Amino acid sequence: MIPWGMLILPANPFNGGIQDCHDCDQAASQKIKYSKLSFSQKIKALKDKIAKGKDVYTNSMLLANAYYNISHYGNDRAFYECKILGSGHYSPFAIDSIYRSMLTDMKLPAKYYLLALKASQNDEQKAKCHYMLAKCERNEWYNSNFYNNEKNEFKEDFLIPLSSLTEFKLLKQYPNTKFYKEAINECGYFEKYAASN
């Protein structure tokens, strides 16, 4: 049996994309493969760099992506999967209610995306931060309005009102950035929001 810390994560937890696609991220080539232990060590190294004021934007983005990806919404749920917490959760409804809020919470990723935003030095960086914060905002909305009630599990028509995504409004300040154009092309939520506002 492989020790817990030596288990290799299926995707690069430090990457953050416009779309959440677990299968795509896990099928992508990885220059560096992280074990649970080496991932944890890199988390500490990033926090140390941020504390020393070293490249705060980049290190905060990497840290935010990592925390996002080890949540239920990210590409490396394998980080927390074990006999106690369970595994193979197809949706938050499949997570034991005792652990659900811990595994779906977006406060930690949002904290570091906000730190990256404060350290951003150009509109491209700001646009990316606002978009990543919008992803966190969307997930928190689902946590509060959909996944908080077991009766919602099989509803298919429960869509987030786009007006509740305040970060999209902030992202609209950067229409001339490359990232904005990529977000319009890849994110149906943002495309609809931009067209209607």
C-alpha cells in the first residue's frame, strides 16, 4: 500500500483555468507531478514567499488555484479522498453532510485571489483575478442556494441568477484585455452576463 503522502495527484493543482474540467486537467500533460506530500510542501513554500513579499501576485494566484483545486469544485479532489471523508463524490450531495461545507467552501481560494488582485500590476492580471473570484462567488452561491437542501439533488433547472455575480461586473471594466476575450469565448455564464449588461 502506498503511503498517503506519496499518492500522486491526478492533475496539476496549481493551474487555474477559465472552465472547470476535471477530466481535461487530469488528461493534460504534467511537467511536474505532485504527490500529496510535495503539494503540501509547495503550499508552505508559497506562503513563505508571500510573507516575505516575493512576487505576491504570482504566488497568491498559485496558492488560490491550489486551494480551489483541492475543493470539491477543483481538479484534485483526490487530495482529500480517504476512508473517513469518502471518495468519488459526483456532486456535493454525495459528500457526507458533516464534511460538505469544509470540502465546498471557497473562502480560502477567494482570500488568495483577493491578495493577488491587490498585488496585480496590470489590467490582464486584474481581469484574471476578478474572473477567478467570480468562479468562487458562483460556487458559494450554489453552496448557499442549492446544495444546502437535499431536495434539490435532482433538479436540473436550478440556475444561478447572473446578477448575483458581482465579480462579473468588475471584470467588465477590462474589455480590452486578452483574458476578457478568452473568458467571453469559453464561459457561457460570462458571455450571457456581458451580453445582457
